[in-house]
Amino acid sequence: MKIYDLPCGDEVHRFDYNIVIPFKGKRRVLSTAPYNGGYRTDLKTVFNHDCNPGVGCSAEMKGKTYREHMMRTIEEIGLDLETTAGLETAASMDHAAICTERFEKLAVTAIVTGGIEVNGGRAGDPATWIENSAVAPEYRMGTINILLCVNADLSEGAMARALVTCTEAKTAAVQELMAESRSSRGLATGSGTDGTIVTADMESEMYLTDAGKHSKLGELIGKAVKPAVKRALYLQTKLDAERQHNVIRRLSRFGVSEAGLYRRYVQELGALAMDRARFSALLEERAAEGGMVTKASFIAHAIDQMDWGLLEVPEALEAVSDLLAGMGMEEPLAAGGAETPDQAVELIVEAFETVFLKKF
């Protein structure tokens, strides 16, 4: 069925596990698609495909390579193999978010599906596989796919710049949610399998050569992509500001977890400890308290700045000590006990868990 009319005149359709845009005219396309990807002017259709076979089931490759897999997918959808490019995800097409931003006659539309809870990653994280090696790639569920449609004609350079601006906007949305990397203790900049397709109307009377952040087109790209990414992540996994307003969500990338807190709690109280169910219920309440979340946020940022080289280890420990002292910590963190950021994080997590558990 048709779910949206694009400003350029194209229609957005959803059927089965797909969102499909058949072009009504000539379009420039720049994409990360595994098949028919890159810069093209001969395509007639683009799509986003949900490969998730269902809860508890794993998606299977339809070919020896991802490219071959996508070729089979295009054929199964019923699209022309030579004039189609598409993306794949485990996110539901029913959870797609669509946002259009306009300025005078110029319009930009972002159509986004997303999931980052399992597959979140930060640029520069350790790789999970090496292409052309004997090690098979590790595919984990979670992808932010973006179909970005501009109703103006763009130069080839502006197409590339639009892809960059779109990616920056996606990263800004993810970081504003403080989503975590699953491969390091950093904030995520996206998922490990994100895809983007940018389309521009070659038949438009508007011809633009700049899609950077200083340009109106760049502004519209950012204003369309950011809310669409956030909305898609919420629709898929309920990831939003309310869910992130939680001590464990803020500090989990450093090793703080409900299971770890309960183990430490039992070790300290022994036979006097409450059972796990009651502990979990109480933790859910106290982990969302505003004052605790605020302090946890400052601690997380101090660690981040230490990892980025903006704070030395002793400076970060001193700042965290001041915060924890306000929570009831009696002895300050000893800077001499940690020479590396990893050692400092261990000290901080242990001290935070000890102080936090005094509330139980």
C-alpha cells in the first residue's frame, strides 16, 4: 500500500517486508547498497527490506556473498535486477519513521528504520571480521537504514556531501540518546551495519551544489534525519530519553549492571539480603531518580573525557571523588592506585556501586 507522497512526486509503498520507492522520473542515486550501489543515474527503484524471519529465528544468507544475497532478495521482491538498489535490516518496516523538512520550494524527506541496542558501535571499535579472510563475518541484529530523498537536482559533489551530512545527523541523534557501543565503552556513532540511499530529482528546476551544514539543504537534511532516526529507534526498541533516564543505562558501557549490583549487594549483606525479585523492583525505582541519574551522567562524561585525552587520570578521579562524596563516599578515590584509564574505570565503578547500594 502507498504510505507517503514525496515532494518530488514519487510514492513510497510498503508491502510484505519492504518499503519501496519506484521513481516517476530520472533520479540521481548515491547509496551504500551492496548491489547496484555507489553513484548511479540509471536506477528506477530503491527499497529497504526487513530480513527478520521472526522472533527466535535467524536470517539466512541467500548467496555466498552479501552482494549475491541482495540480488536474490531483489528478485524475490519482484523488482528489476538491473535498475534496483536496496538496503536490508532486521528492523520492521511497520516501525519506519518519515520526516519531511521544507524551505520555500526545497524539500528533504528522511525515511528511517532503526535498531541499535544489539549492534551499536563507535567508529574505530575493534573489528569482528576481516574481509577476504577465512573468518566468516559476524552479523548481529541492528541497523539504521536511511532513504534520503531531495526534490532538487544535485551536483555529484553535493550528492556525496549530502551523504556525509546525513551520516553526521544520524550520529548526532544517536549520541543525543547516549546510545552505547557494544564493542567498546564509548558512545555509539551508529550501528555496525548502517545503510543510506540518497536520491535527487534530475528533472527538477532547482540545481544545488552544496549540502554542507552551512547550506539550507544541509540544514534541512539534519532537521529531517535527526528526528526520524530518534523516532525509528523508539518505535523499534522504545529507545528514548525516558528510557535512558536511568543510572544503569548511563553506566552500563563501563560495566555497571543489575546482575553485578545484585552480586555485590549479596556479598555485602549475606543472609540479610533481599531476594532478587524485590531487589530488581527497588532498583528500577531508584535507578531512575533524577539526582542519581544526574550524578551518573557526570561520572560517565568524566570517564569519556579521560578516554578522549581531555582529562588526565588523576583529574578524572578527583572529579568523580567529589561527586561520590556528595553521595556518601567516605574516602576519596586514590589517584595513585590507577595509572591507566582502564584502572581508573575499575576504581570508579567499584566505588559507585558501593555508594549506590547504600540506598538499599
